[in-house]
Amino acid sequence: MIAWRYLRARRAEGGVSVMTWISLIGITLAVAALIITLAVRAGFRAEFVDAILGSNAHVTVYSGQPMADYDAMAARVAGVEGVTRVAPLVKGQVMASNQSQNAGVEVFGISAENLMSIPRVANPETGLGDIARFGEGVAIGSGVARSLRVSVGDKIKLISPNGVKTAFGTSPRVNAYEVVYIFSIGRPDADRVRLYMPFEEAQKYFNREGLADELEVMVEDPDGVDDIALPLIRAAGDTALLWTWRDASGAFLRALAVEDTVMFVLMSILVLIASMNIISGLVMLVKNKGRDIGILRTMGLTEGSILRVFFLSGALVGLVGTAMGVVLGCLFAIYFDPIFALVNGAAGGGVWDPAVRPIYRLPAKLQLGDVISAVSLSLGLSFLVTIFPARRAARMNPVEALRYE
């Protein structure tokens, strides 16, 4: 009751309501900023990992030479527990051309059935054209389509330097294919170079008749891909090699983990600075309430009771500020997309440039663990900094406090 009365007291009555409001607003903004930062970082990582897992193999099985027994090997690998799909691939790099426009592309020779099982490619919301006509042409990324200035129904030429072998050497192979489908994976670096071709046609185009370059393996638990590496090796054979999605993107994921840690530390310092305002307010409160402390002590209140009074005064500020910060931060994270669109429009666009980033959009993903971390940090710091001025008030000598009263 006494702590609540001190917090509500007007400045004319010896209260420090202005400092209380400054502390409250500071903690609110700091906690909200911490939650928003953690949500954006979590959303960025989730979107990036989803783009990888939704368009790339979880595990790639290959060897030093093209595989002649790829069907038998695929059947053995598919029998490993945890494997959901195995697709033989033919891969190669060629130049795509449309009139005066040229672009280097990476060709993936794959069956129509396996292509339709790739989530990010066979997504009807982002794809253009009819993926069911894949056997009649090729499917290209949206970035390739922009580079070549083609749309569904147009034809492009694929030029491979390793083409037809003649008595005079190897001549480039030039074939024309209709664009039957345009996909958008969500990663600009992949959409700018990726092209899918029917498996049998790719075998002919790259002189791989009866051969496959690698096996694309999808598993139930991509995060636990390392646990089934040994069974996959045993099923594929002693000469097989594995390349997981973690191997391909491990450096970037480790960089994200380090950045997450650094951002959390920096935002924690911001919360600490906001919590320090509580000390300023309590020190002023203790100074203004010196006479009250002396009277309370002479009435029989112990040092522990005085400490609890002023500890509660600071703790209430931290508690209310943290609660308001959680509400503000969660609302901002939930409505992040329209807020970001508003900011992007006010800035004239270009706030998030996919050309220099691995994903097209900046999402926010609110996680319970992040909110709990922010709340624990804020309350812990608020309670900790409150102890020092509260102890000072508790140790005040009542005789000295009332000497000049």
C-alpha cells in the first residue's frame, strides 16, 4: 500500500511521477524492441530454411562418375527409414538464349512426378503456366524468365558446349524448348539460374543415356539428417558420397546463429539502460521520503519492511513496463507485414531489396521462447537494479532523517 501510494504521489507531495513515467516508457519500448528484433530474426531464419528445404535436396547422393545403376541405388536408398522420396537427377550448366537476351542456367533433369513433389516449385500460388505439361517443355525460375524476357508459351534455346561429337571434334548442341511453367522458389539466387528439364530429355541433351549424375533424397526430419547419414551410405554403396543441406548452407546458418546472439546481447543492453532509470527514480524517491522513512522506523517498521516498500516501488515499474512492452512487441510482430508495407510505401519502396538478400520478403515469427526470454531479462534486470536504492533506504538512520524536521 505504501509503495503504491509513493508511486502515485504528485511531485508537490514529494513524489517522482515524472521519473516513474520515464522509467515505465523506457522499459516498455526496450522490451518491445527486443521482442520485435527476436521475432524478425526468427522469421528471417525460418523463411530462409524453408526456401532451402522446399526447393533443394535434403541429402544429395553422388559418386565420382555418373551412375549406371541409379534405379537400383534409388530403390535401396528409398528403403532407409526416414526417407520420403528419392529422385535421380541429371545436372549440367548451359547458356539459355532468347533473341538477344542470354543467361547462364543450371539444368536439373528430373521426372515430372518428382518435380511435382517439390513444394516451392509446384506451388500453384506462385507458379505460372501448367506444370502438368512439363513433359512437353521446360520449367524455369522467375529470375530466368525476367533475364530472358520470356513468358509461358515462348521458346528458348539451350546451348551446351559439350554437344555432338563429330570427326572434327565436339560441336555445341543447340536445342529449342517451350517454356511451359515458371516457378518462384523464394530465393532470388535460385530463381535466377534454375531450369528443370524432363529426365529422359536431359539424358539425351547431356549425353547421359542410361546414366544419372546424382540422387536427390528427401527425409522426414531435415534437422536430423545427420542421424541417417550412415544408413544412407550403407544403402548407396561404398563409393557413394553424401552432401546434406547443412553442408551446403551451414556457413550461412552459423552466421545467422552468431548474429542472433549478438543482436540479443545488444538489445539486452538497451533493456539494462532502460532499467537503470528505475535507480534514478528510486534514489530521488528515497531522498524526498527521508522524513517518512524516519517516522516509519520510529513507529516500528524494520529495515526489511522499508526495503520491501521501496523494492516494490521499483519492481512495480518494471513489472508494468514489461507487460506493456510484451503487448506492444507482440502486436507489432503479429501485424508486421502491413506495418512494413506502410514503412516501405512511405520510404518510396526498396526498403527490402531481394537482389542483395537471399529471400524476397522480411517476415516476423513470434515464438513463445523469445517472449519468455525478453520477459525474464526485463524483470530480472528491473528487480536487480531496484535492490540497491531500496537497501540504501532501509539502512537510513531514523535519527539523521528527523534531525532537521
